Amino acid sequence: MLPAATIALTRTSGGTTGAIDESVYSGSADTGSNFRISSCQYMYNLSASALGVGTYRVDIKINSTVVGSAIFQLK
């Protein structure tokens, strides 16, 4: 069984930089900041429609420790 994981989203450029509240990016499939676990994989459907133009960093945390991250850009 996989340990519980959470997601944290930060805007790094474009618009107002800083942490993004989970209510902005959680969607109908995923609410809050917790990943779903399916077939021994972490899954999260990020709702990007309300984020706006900018560059973002997604951090994956287990026990409050960042174990992975990714960067994406919306134009």
C-alpha cells in the first residue's frame, strides 16, 4: 500500500506569484489536496481553467516532505 500523498501548487512567474489555494485547482474528480491511489499509482486531475497565464510548480508531498515536482506553463 502506498503512503498518503498531497499536492501543492505554486505560481512561479506571471501574475501574482506564490502558493495557490487548493480550492482554485481542485476539480470534480479530485477535491482538496489529496491524491487518489489507483492500481498502485498516485493520480490527481488538476483543474487548470481558473489558474490563468503563468508558470507553475507542482510539488508532491509525503509526510510533508517534497518527493517529486514538475513545472508547467499556461499561455
